[in-house]
Amino acid sequence: MPAHHHPEENHADEWRGLATLAFVCGLGGIAAWIAYSYGAAPWVRYALAGGASLAGGWEAAEEGWHALRWHRRIDVHTLMLLAALGAWIVGQPLEGVLLLFLFSTAGAIEHYAMARTRGAIDALLDRAPKKARLISAEGNEIEVPVTNLLPGDRMVVLPGELVPADGKVESGESAIDESTLTGEAKPVDKQTGSDVAGGTLNSWGRLVVRVTKADQDSALHRIVKLIREAQESKAPAQRAIDRWGDSYALFTLSAAALFFMILLATGVSAFGDDRSALYRAMTLLVVLSPCALVLSVPSAVLAAIAAGARHGILFRGGAAVERLADVDCICFDKTGTLTAGEPEVAALEVFPATADRRRALSAFLSLEAGTTHPFAAGIVRACQSEGAVMLAVKGLSNSPGQGVSGSVEGTRWSVGTREFTGSHELAEAGVPTGAIVSEVWASDGTVTVRATLVDRIRPESAPTLASLHTRGIRTLMLTGDREEAAAVAAQQVGVQSYAAALTPDAKMAAIRRLSAEGHVVAMVGDGVNDAPSLAAADVAVGMGGRGSDAALESSDVVLADDRIGRLVDAIELSRSARAAIRFNVILSIGAALGMAATVLLLPGVKLTLGVMVHEGSTVLVCLNGLRLLTHRPVRR
């Protein structure tokens, strides 16, 4: 069954129109009550009550007719209109007016709540710049619409201006406020070679930036698109409610009709006062209508998605919000996740010593430059610093988790692990004690190159894992790196267990074993080299700052600024959303069943009371979901 007023089709200001109709209904209802109280002419009383009912039931009639005509379904709008009509039939038009007033008021509040969640996302695009300072071919600065920018264009960004589009700094230094994307207000230093994202704020320096992505492909637009898609996707609990929605509406209508017939069979009069069969049946129809239940999940899920986006946590749908709350085991990749992912080459060795060093390093550089591995950038820089040059590579082949091979100037080279390249064991290079050391090898069968790299642990890694442990979550590190490097990293971050020298398939198998043991498993990786293990996990968490395209596509949850500490915030938000959903479901079901039992057992229960409980629970459900918009990350 669709939500109370089809929130998925909600427009930002639609709630204002609904609030106006509810207000008119309320004024008309008060006027009708005064007319009844002071004995006004019947036509005056009926005209005022009829006008109020028309205003209060207008939107319900539109929605009910739409559902009946195009979807062949009876929804809650139809049920409310039938109940209001029943009140008129039994001679209680004021109670029918009250029902429609509260129903339309609850609808306006519901639309307002949903508009607030969407408004939190649309605010991101509101900050997107509309103009850019383009450097023309003649070297002049001209102002052009951002939509006209193309990859390769050069633009100037002055202090205090928003960066018009994604690009790379060609000259200048500054600090960029990236809070629109990451939720982190602390400016990030930028210099020549740094990447900048459209919609972020340039703090103090003049930058010349070369555009790398068109406006519609920018990080800001991709994130907004992702979140909008997430808001449109339904959580498992919502799908379950929708699956039974049509049947429940028919059940409600049938239950009211059956109750009416049973009362008639027991001698209760069909029409009359509040003890009549039709009056009590209409009251049952109202209290059983599932408005609050239908809203119990989306009100919380949409607010959680919006709250997460403001803090650099991107949920790719309601299923991710619900599922993350149940995770009890988290597996981490090492490089780029627990470590900074920008290892520097500490030693670059070529064996034998008589080999042509420049030729060997050029082959090494040429093969590494074509990979997305986190080690590649450091190796390329180190080779270039020794005069190596880029050469053409033919027949490039990739062995996931092992390395790459290709022909350089007629010679077949392999780059990757020692075992993959067939290199002999060598004495360790001299590096500082306790450093996280990794090795990348290259060989053509006669010449061997070994790059020894040193990485560092992210400052947030150890505190994040400690926070997870206090929440009863088991942690593991799964890495393809050497045992020695894995052991050092595991000890420094405090992970509970680890496995090293794993291929992508072995990582995936390890996650499946944990799932088979009954764990709900999350995998945290960079979304580039961890695709199989991310796919195998119950919840895939991507580090969005590095290789964000891959992370956005392959992950259920994305940490937009690569801060591992956001993982704890995401779990807390997910658990808060789950608690809100449970409260909403219990409240909606409890209110409906409690009032239904009262109506069934006690003659004389006022329709007014049923309406107030029904619409009151609907409003409470909306407000409880809206409360998640104020969620703040836990201070650690």
C-alpha cells in the first residue's frame, strides 16, 4: 500500500497546499459547530459542514480515485472517505468533519517531514556554483556558465569562491572547505597536483584548476544522485509492509463490514446514535486503517539517509540503513583503509648490480602506471626521480591479487608479488623498526627489481577499532600483503585477528565462512581492488575519497572523506534508525489493536476518540522519524 499521501511523489512545497486545505477544513468545522450549537437553519449547518468536509477530503478523494482507477486498489484515503461518509449517514456530520480535518492535518505534517528530509539533500545542490572564471585560449579570464565547462578547460578560483567543477590544481596554494561533501568543516590544504571537487569552498588562495569532469559528472552531482536513488529505494521492512498493504486494506474494509453484520444479527439498530451498528463499524474502520504503520519505516529511513549525508556517510538505500545496525563482524582491507594508503618507496633495488638500471626501472614504471593499486603512485614517482621514462606496453594482462604482465620493448615483464614474478628471496632492505613494510617486485626472468614501501596507520584507525570492540563488534583484517607487514599493522591498530597473503578469492571465501557461522558481516575497502569481498559481505562499506567512482558503485555505504572514524558514526545512526523504526511499528500496531479491541468490546466509543488516536499515532510516527535529522556523530 502506498504511504498516507504518496510521499514518494512529494514536492517541496506540497505540504503548504495541504496545510491550507486542513486550515480551511478546521475553520469550516468550527463554524459548523457554532451553527449546530446555536440552532442555525439546517441548510446553514449542512452547508458549513459540507464545505469543511470538501476541503478536508479533497486531497484524499484525489489520491483514493487515483489508486482505484489506475492501480485497482483500495487505499487508506478511500477508507477515510468511507468512514466520513458513514458519519454523515448516521447523523454525525461534525464527527466526519473532525476525521477529515485530523486526516488532512496529519497528511500535511507527513509531507512536511518528507520535504525536510529531501530538503537536506537539495541544500547540497543549492551551494553548487552557477558561473566559472574560464581561462580562454588567449589567456583572458571570461565568466561562463558552469554547464559550459568541459574536461581540459582551465579556470581560476578566487578566495571565498566555490570551486565550479571537479579538477586538478595546476598552480597556486589554498585550503578548501569540503564540508558539503564530507561533513568535515576543517579546511583541507591544496597545492599543485591536488584534486578539488565542485561545490567546495576556496578559503584564501588563488587557484588555477584544470577541469577533469563535466558538471553533470562532478562528485557533488554523483553524491546527490546517489542519495536520491537511496531515498527512493525501500528498506526490507517497508517492502514487507507494502507487500501486505493491499490485502490489509481489504481486510480492514471486510472486518468493518463483518462487524456491522454481526451487530445487526445481535439486534443492534443499523442507524442512530453512537451505539448503532454503522457508527461502531465506521469507528472500527478508522482505528484499523494502517496510516501510521505504513509511515513507520520510510519516515525513519529517509531522515537517516539525509542525516548521514550531512556528515559524510552515504547510504545507498533503506536496506543499507537497516542492515548495518545488525552487523556484528567487520572485515577491513589494510592498504588505504586502516593505513593511509599512500606508501612511500624506502628502497628501490635492481639485481644483478650489472643490469641496466634505467631500462629496468622504465619497464617497472610503465607497467605500474597502468594499474590502480595504491602502491602504484609511489613507485611511479620513485622511478621517475631516477630518470626512468614511460614506455609502450603491449599485451597487458592482469592477475587479480597477484600482479600484471606485459611486453616492454620486446621483453615480457611481470610486476607484483615475489611469487608471481618468480623472483628469488633476497635480504630485507634496511627500513625503520616497526614500520609497515610492503614489497613490489618486477622481473623479466634475468633482471629483478624490488621496491620496498613504507606505509603509516591512519590516526583514526586504532580508536575506531577500539570503539567497535566496546560495541561488541568483532574485527578482522584481510590483506593480500606479506605476513610481516600484516602483523605489524594488526598490532598497531589493535585488530582482533588478521589473515595475510590473501588473493581476492581467498578474501571472499573468508567472508563467506564468517557468514556461514551466523555473523552479519561488513567489509570495508577502497572499492577498487576489493570488489569480490565487498560483494560477498552483507554490507559493503567503501572509502569514497580514493577511487570514489568505484566505491559509489560497489558499496552499500560510502564514507565520503575516507575517514575510517565515520564507520562508527554510520553504525550509531543505523542503530538509531532501527530503534526509531521499532518504536514506530510498536506504536502504530499497539494503537490500532488497542483501539480496535475497545471498539469491539465497548459500545458507545466515540468516533472522535478513534480518529484522535489514529491520526495522533500517525503524527507521532512522522515526528519520531524526523527526529533523526538532528542526529550528531558520537564524540570519541
